[in-house]
Amino acid sequence: MTPPLVFITGASSGIGQALAAKYHRAGWRLALVARRTQEIKLWAEAIGISADSYEIYSADVSSIDSIVAAGEACMQRQGVPDVVIANAGISVGVDTAVRADLDAMARVFATNTVGAAATFQPFVHAMVQRGSGRLVGVGSVAGIRGLPGHGAYCASKAALISYCESLRGELRSSGVDVSTICPGYIDTPLTQKNRYAMPFLMRPDDFADKAFAAIQSGASYRVIPWQMGVVAKVLRLLPNPLFDRLLAGRPRKHRQTEAD
């Protein structure tokens, strides 16, 4: 039998690369998507992934036509995936008082929210016709409550969480399932420049193991690690004055024009 196929965006580093390695170890075929395709090829060769078990697709997730074309190319070359993981994401601090930061915010939403929907779009009809498949949106604990200086990232991930919930309802009884995986702090290039404490920081490989298990179990929503899920729920329940006081003076995410 042909091994199952997973389609992963943002596969050139961080969580995406760790997920690709996990699925490879589990015997899946890989459809790997990123702008930096050469990095994926070098990585796959370095860890000994056979050339006939993966394909690489060049796409900019923030461009709808680009990522849709990658999805269509995947179906032509490898078939309809069993799992599609919309993992690609960017994070940058924003200050609403700065005009240029609105452009940064638009890019964050184009990648993190619209880009996820565009990642799923090519596969929905084919999966529904087949009667099986799973669409996975990688959200964030940051999408559960807004953090000062993180307006773009928090809002984009909150939107993604709600979008996946809506999509899950739309596809109910179709045989196509939707999962939302919300990482806490994962030790990736996206977080390594953060200038604030990151509790329960996880290695990407450890996250990938738990995410794979959650997806395979059919979970519709999962926070990883679970401790961050508890923290997020507590923060959600805090009255606004207490929440604001708790975060007062917290260092903010680097803006696009700031040095490290």
C-alpha cells in the first residue's frame, strides 16, 4: 500500500521541519512547502530521507495564488494528502501609532490567517469527494489573549483559531476533520530573539511528537505543552484590570525596524 501523505507549510525550519521529521519517522510521504526550498533539500539529504519519499514545493504563503498553486501541484504529483498542516507563520511586534507597522500587521495576517485558509483551499473539494482527510491549523497560545506589543501576532492567531473552528463546523459529516494545534513557547528561530521569559519552553522535536499524537488521535483542539493551556485559561479568566496590571512593563516583541 502507498504510505499516507502529509503536506506541511513552513517546512524549512522550526516547527515545520520538526513535524516533517516526525512524519518521516512514522513512515509517511512528505510534501514540503517553503520559500527556501534549497534549505529543505539539504536538510532532507542530511538526515537520509530518500528522494522518492518527498517532494518540495516553492511557495510564499502570504500570496494566495502562490500557495494555492503549490497545493494543486502536490495533488498532480503526489495525490491528495491525508493530512494538511498550515504551519507557516511570522511574528513581529507592532505599534499602532507607527504607520509602517500597519503594513507589517497586514503581512502577518496575510501569512498567519489568510495564508492558512489558502493552504487548505485546494484540498477541500478533493478531500470531501474522497470522504477523508484532516486539515490542521497551527495556532498559538498567544491567540487566546492579547499581549502588549503583540497585537498583530495575537490577533492573527486568534483569527486562525476561530477560522478553524468555523471550518470544522462547515465540514462536519463530510469525512474531513479539522484540528487546531496551539503551541506554547517552542525553541525556534521565531522565539529565540524574544526578550522576555518563556515558561515551559519546548524543543521542536518534543513538540512534534506531541502534535503528531494529537493529530493522529483526532483531537479537534490541543494546546502543547498542556501547562501552557492551563496558564492561558487562567489568563483568560482574569478580570481586565488585573490582567493589565500583570503585564504592565513586560518587554515587547521586536518591531521590524528594531535591532536586537
